[in-house]
Amino acid sequence: MLAALKSAVEKTGRYFAFVGEVVASGFRKPVRVLRYVEEIEHIGVNSVPVIFLSGLAIGMIFALQMVSLLQPFQAEIGTGAAVAVALAREFSPIITTLMLIAKNGSAMAAELGTMKVTEQIDALESMSVSPVQYLVLPRVVASVITFPCLTMLSNIVGVLGSYIISTTLYGIDAASYSSYMFNVLKPIDIYIGLVKSSIMGFMVSTICCWYGLGVSQGAKGVGDGATKAVVLSSVSILLGDYIMGSIVMMKIFQ
Amino acid sequence: MTPIIRIRNLRKSFGTKHVLCGVNLDIMEKSITAIIGQSGTGKSVLFRSIMRMIEPDAGEVWFHDTDLARLPRDEMLRIRSKFGYSFQNAALFDSMSVAENIAFPLREVVGIKNNKEIRKRVEKLLDWIELPGIGKMHPDELSGGMRKRVGIARSLAMEPEILLFDEPTTGLDPVLAETIHALVQRVNRELGITCILITHNIPGAFAISDRIAFLDLGEIVAEGDPKEITRSNHPLVREFLVQSFRELDV
């Protein structure tokens, strides 16, 4: 028990040292603009279809549930507002991040893990090229930039999905629906979600890259590393979201 | 010949396992030195300690007049570009083509920005390793021998003073192994690069090396030119050589 606790503390310490190295590498030359563009395309642009579909589905499902809950009180006009606020503050950042962990987080860990076991990371080091600066930093920067962009996309298509379900399936008046939604939804709701998703992007990318670079023991190690990266980053963003949500509720909405 | 590298009392342990226990070795400039020994005696750790890819616990590694073991990290990164490292499995970047692999150190280490100049140098290196026209292929399309030669070309792109070969013939048939040995000799004789190789191919090492060092349990127990090593009285060296040459006779 004590040994497990000691190991967990050591691992956490090593992770934070790694995060420090990633941040420090951002202030060192050279700046490889092309590497950032490549990762933004890979993590962000290539994820648009997945986020579009998941955001649309979440908005539609949420609308179905909200209308059925609010209809007995004849308050179904509030569906749009409820969906928009919930999506902006909580559901879009969380769902988008979980989708991106599944699509990109596991790939980050597996790619770096494979490079580690095939000595490609050592090859970079032997050429005086820092693997953290060349491989990790562009992924972290791309995640910090693209996660909020994709969260915004998820917000928009989620609200659109909710609008389609509410107005076509349940016959809610479109003008009243939109007017009520825009009255209730404040820019701060959107900003909070975007800041959260940017922080989550940082957490996910550093955790997944850290596990990737820590891989050993061949193909099995790569599989184990990718699995651990996905599990730990998923749990971390949920816990992180709760902590960030609590702070926001206490400081901003109280 | 003057030594380009002088290793003094180099030590490295992993936990309670002592891998290098006070290595002393001189590498002569523009020579070929083979480091031989049983598996797990610390040969790869010695290579990585020389280049500070792992930090030695104690000892000195003099490169010309600079002790690499005590250099600040930034300075070490600058000096490391004078070393090339040819990995056992070539360690080519599998997301890049052969040409991009060779172009990588030209861009990142040598600092060439002109694409035309990079292309010219890549083609010249591919011609030099006698694999012209494979620039567009990917590493997974190459045979083991071709991968190793491309790995050597990538190391040469850095214009190193010293090239370290980690088991360059492992996994190759005798004909291909001969080709790689001939390439190591060409690197040394035509380009004037000091070559150090770790190898289990004892006949090959004796055929191409100017000096041979025998590493056992983290220490150099015999060192000299091939003739001196064959006359060594160290029991393990004798047994190792007898076994290696007996396999060849069979």
C-alpha cells in the first residue's frame, strides 16, 4: 500500500517535471511553424466530421429529453435556452474532449510509443533534436488551439440539432425558441466552455504524450501505454471539469 | 595517430546493477575501432554514455580537449552533432520517405534551408551508398540491408567527425554483412571519419578494424590491434575468439 502510494507520488512528480519541460521548450529556438500547422491539421481539421456528428447527436438527444421534461409544465419554450447553456458550459467541452481523446489521444500515445520502441526517439536525440520540442510541443500547442475551436463547432451544431428536433418534432415556435435562448445564453457561458476545453486540451495532450514517451517492452508496451493514456486522461478531464465547474459557480455565477 | 576520444574511469549503474565499472579506452582519430564482448556487458550503454544520451555516474569522456561528461547540456547538444549514430535497426522515421529521412538532419542539424541544395545532397548520399533512385520509397518498403545503408546515409548527412555503429550487421546474411563492412571501411577511408562499432560479427570486426577492445562486465579487459587481441592471454577473450572462429570453420 505504502509502496503503491510512493510510486503514484513519484509518477505524478515525473509528470509535472515533464509538463515543465514541455512549457520550457516553447521558449527555446528553433520555432518549427510547419510542425504546428501539421498538428493543427491532424488534430483539428481532420476531427471536424467526428465533432460535427457527435455535437449534432448530443444536441438532438438533449432536446428530446428536455422537451419531454418541460412539456408537463408547459415550459418547453425553454428547451433551447437549457440546451444552449448546458452545452456551452459543460457538455460540449466534455463530449468534444472525450471524442478527441478517443481519436487523437490514443493515437498520440501509440505513435510516440512506437517511435520509442523502434529507437526513433533515440535517433532524434542522437541528432541533438529534442523529442519534447519536436514531437510533444506541437501536439500540445495544436490541442490547446483546436480543442476550443472544435468545442465551438460542437456548440453550434448541438444548438442546431436541438432547434431541428424542438421545432419540427414538437412544433415549438421557432422565433420564441430562438428569442428565449438568446436572452438566457450569455457570452460568459461560451467563454467558460472554451477556456475549459483549452485547459483540457493541454491536460490530454501532455498526459498522452507522457505515456507515449514512457513506453517500454515492445508492442505490448505500446498497447498498454495507449490504454493507460486514454483512461487517465478521460478520468482527469472529468475530475478537472468538476473542479473548474465548482470554481466557476463560486466565483462567477454566485 | 592521436586519440580523438579518451574515456577514463567511466561508470554507469542502473539501480543496483553496475553496467560500466570504470571503462578506460582511447579511440584513435580516423581509425576503425570495434568493441566486442558478450551480450549484456554494457556496449550500448557505453555508446550512449559517450554521447550523453544517458548520463554517466562518474568518469571522463574527452573529445579533443573537451570533457563531454562535464559539459552543460546546451553545449553538449551542440557537440553531439559532431557524432553520427547508426542504430541496430536503422531507426528510420517511418512517417517519412527515404529522402525525407536523409533531409531531416540536413535541415535540423546542418541548418540548410534551400530545398534544391537539400535535394542535391540527398541524391549524392543515395548514390554514395549505392542506392540511387529510392528517395521516394518508405522505410517499410526496404530490405534490412537497405534500411541500414539509408540509416548510415542519414548519419553521414550530419557531416560527423565520428560515426558510431551499433551492431551494423545483426540480422543480415553474410553477403549483406560483407556489404555493410565494406561501407564502414569506405566511410573511414574515403570520408576520413573515425568509426566505432559494436559488433558480434567477430571475423568481420577483425577484417576491417584498426583496433579492437573487449568489454567484459563493464570493463575493457583487452585492447589492441587485431593481431594483439588474437595473442591475448585473457581466458574469456580466448574462449570468445575460439568459439567465434570455430563457428566460421563449421
